[in-house]
Amino acid sequence: TSDLNDLYRRVINRNNRLKNLLQLKTPEVIIRNEKRMLQEAVDALFDNGRHGRAVTGAGNRALKSLSDMLKGKGGRFRQNLLGKRVDYSGRSVIVIGPELQLHQCGLPKKMALVLFEPFIIRRLKELGYVHTVRSAKKMIERKTPEVWDILEEVTKGHPVMLNRAPTLHRLSIQAFEPVLIEGSAIRLHPLTCSAYNADFDGDQMAVHVPLSVEAQMEARLLMLAPNNIFSPSSGRPITTPSQDITLGAYFLTHHRHHITYKDKEEQRIPLFESTTEVEYAIAERAVSLHCKIRLANPDRGKDTIYGDHEAVTIETTPGRVRFNEIWPKCENESGKSLGFINETIAKKQLSDIIWRTFQVSGPKGTVKTLDQLKQLGFREATRAGVSIGITDMVIPDEKQVELKNAYKQLDVVQKQYRKGIITDGERYNKVIDIWTAAGDKIAGALYRTLEYNDGHEIANPLYMMVDSGARGNKQQIKQLSGMRGLMAKPSGEIIERPITSNFREGLSVLEYFVSTHGARKGLADTALKTANSGYLTRRLVDVAQ
């Protein structure tokens, strides 16, 4: 039952008791006490907990008073008036849909059947299969073949909106054209993941169906995913590929400069007249994706954003030739075209190229190119077969040398401190500087080792993942096979003794214990920052409205 019943009951009981006491002409002190209790009961009814202790019910829970029903997050205004539960909506787990185009999402048939029920009923009546709503519903329940055909018909061209909580910016709700699929999971286009901050480890998303023609138009013109390829906050492309696609593009365009050739015969660079010739050569296995070739310069004498305008031939790789095939060859109003992109492509470069593509070929061309890039990236990443094992975490030879140097420098600093040449504060700062420098030197040596990769044609897979921006960063690689470095106390101060081991070698018990400070602080900060930033955003929105 409602808490109000309890609060009202207290008021009524005390009121009746006071009436009886007055009739019995009870002493003033008892009457006064009863009046005070009655006042408290009335106060609790209107605003429980405002004066004194809150009235509690079962399980020591404060009872919900009249004002509690209105105010706060769970009150009438915020819970039921500003945000409502709506019909024509559903939610399900999301999975990746690499075969989808940017404007599509995969909608499970059983979900669509419920979401589009009224549309199906109308169409069944129009086509004369049924005459009443009840018989139409029965037909839908039976899932006859006609129902599936009509479902295809009514969902065609009817956009649906997908939303992922937390909805932190406007791109957390976008519209897509549904493609009916088997199964129970919603399929999401991989390039929209960054806008939603979604991944496929069990995330769920909500689907909403816009009903009126105006709502459908609005969804199509303003909310459709291809209309939202740029972030509203910065104007940079937000549909930038990440992870697999980035790695595929990087692998394809990757080229090593420092490979030494055994003899002159190997050093002869093949010359190609066109990209078609290069594709034939790759198919015949006459050239590998990463070897050096010369190509007749496609940009000679043209006004292009990338590429060389003077040279007759350019030095490139078959992989780069293949990468360039997906980008538009058209020119914009000022006669500029994209040109031949002859560099190793990491995530940042991809973002720039997408922005330039937009300048050259407009939104339509960009969306088409993005889907081609998605296919190319996934295909090449699969063919590359990049994998990591523990042997890829190479510990650089320079590590021990750098550690010895650091310990020598520490001895000098310690002696200076004992002689009274420097203060304790200066000693502490010097120690921190020595270890920071040592960590940086070891990290530098590590990147060089990984990049060189014993002179192979392709760099170390860990290095490729980090350098391409697909996954991980230099800091993490340093901890894996360099040294973990300095750790912070819970107070934020830096502990003088660093962790000289890395995860490949394994940490000692003491090192592991020291590292838990930072780990716990990180988790606590994350939890607290989320709440604070959410509240700040809410206040900003309320003020702005």
C-alpha cells in the first residue's frame, strides 16, 4: 500500500486521541504533548524528514510524503512528466552488422512484428485479409506468410530510432532504415559505434518507431545516421573507423624504409603504368603488398589535396595503390580533387582524409566512401591475420643498462643529501626526475626494437596496433615490456621507488602491492567523476533551456 496511508493514519489516530483527551479534561501537560505529536504527524504527511527524524516504515525506510512524490529524480515532474515510458518501443542486445550500409540497422523480425503491429493491421484490412482488428491480431499471432510479406512492406522506408543509454549528446539517438533479420539481437553499423560509445560486449539499445508523417520526415532528414557524420562539439568526423578497420588500412599502407636487400637483383623496382596493372601483379603474386614499386603519377599536372604534382613516377607500394582505389576521383567546384595518398595511414590520417573527402565529394560521396573503407578495412585486417603472443612483447636489451645508470645516479644524489649539499625536497625531486628519464629511455628503446622487428618486412603486431591507433597506447606497451615506472600514493604524491619490472617479467609481491594504490584510486575516481559530470551537465542544460 501507499506510504500516504500510514502517514494519514498517524494524523487520524493522534487527532482522535487529542479529541478524547480534551473531552476527559486531561491535565495541560498531556494535552500539550499530544498537540506536539499531532503537529509532527501533519508535518510528516506534507514533508517527511524536514523537521527532526523522518518517520520510518518497515525495514527502517523513510516513508514517502506528499512533497517527496513531487520533488527529486523519482518525483512526478522528472519521472513522469519530463520523461515517460512510451509505446512502440523495444530494447535488445546489439551485435555488429558489418554488411549493413551506414543508413541501415538490423531489426529482429519478432521485434518488428510487435513494433509495427498497427501498420500491419491496417494493411491486412486494406488488402481484405481480415475485416476486424481482433481477427487481424489473431492472424499476426499465427504468423502466417502474408503477415511477413506485409511486415516487409510496412517497414520499407519507415525509419526507426536507436538510442543507447547514457544519452550524453545528440548523437546518442540516431535514425536508421530497418533491415529485417532473423534472431533476437539488433544489428548496428560498425561506424556508428563511436557516436554511441557502444561496443559489442553485451550493450543493449532501445528502438523507437516514429509514428506520424512529420516525425518520420524529421527522423529521415535530421536524424538519419548519414546526416550525422560530424561531431556537433568539434566538427571533426565522428564516423572515423577504429580498431579493425584502422588496423586493416594501416597494414595495407604500411611500408618499411630500412629493409636491406641481399643483392642488386632484389633491388630492381618494378614500374607500373596503371592501378589495374598493379592489381594483376598482386593477383599473380608477382609483388607483395608491402614491396617497393614505381607507378606512373596519376596526379601529374593536377590540382590535388594529396599527391605529387610534378613527378613523372612515384615510389609507392601495391598496398597503397589498393587503398587509393576506394577514394573518390571527382573534383569539387574549385577544381580540387583528392589525389593519390602515398603515406602510412593511421587513425588520425584517416580522420583527415574523410574530412577532405567531404570537401571534395560532399555528404553523399563521403557516406559511400565510408562504407567502402569499412569493407576494405575489415577485409585487409582479416587477410593480415595480425595476432599477438607473449613473444611479441620484446624486452629491449638497453633496459638493464639504463637501470644500472639510474642506480648510479641515485647513489650520487644520496651522497649529496648525506653531506648536506641538498635538502630532502631537492633529493626527492632529483630521484623522481632520474626515474622518469630512465623510464622514457627504456620506452624509447622498446619502440625502436618493436618497429625494427629484426628487420622483417612487417613491424611487430603490438607496434602496429599502437602506431595505427587501433588499440592500446605507448604507456601500455611500456608497462607490458619496458618498466611500469613510478606509482602514486592514494594522496597523489609519487612514491620514490618505481616498479622496475614489467608485466612480461612479472611483478614481485611488493611491486604488486604498491601498484594497487593507483589502480584503486583510478576506479574510485571514475565512479565519482561520472556522477559529478552528470550533475554538471544537467544544471547546464536546465540553465540553457
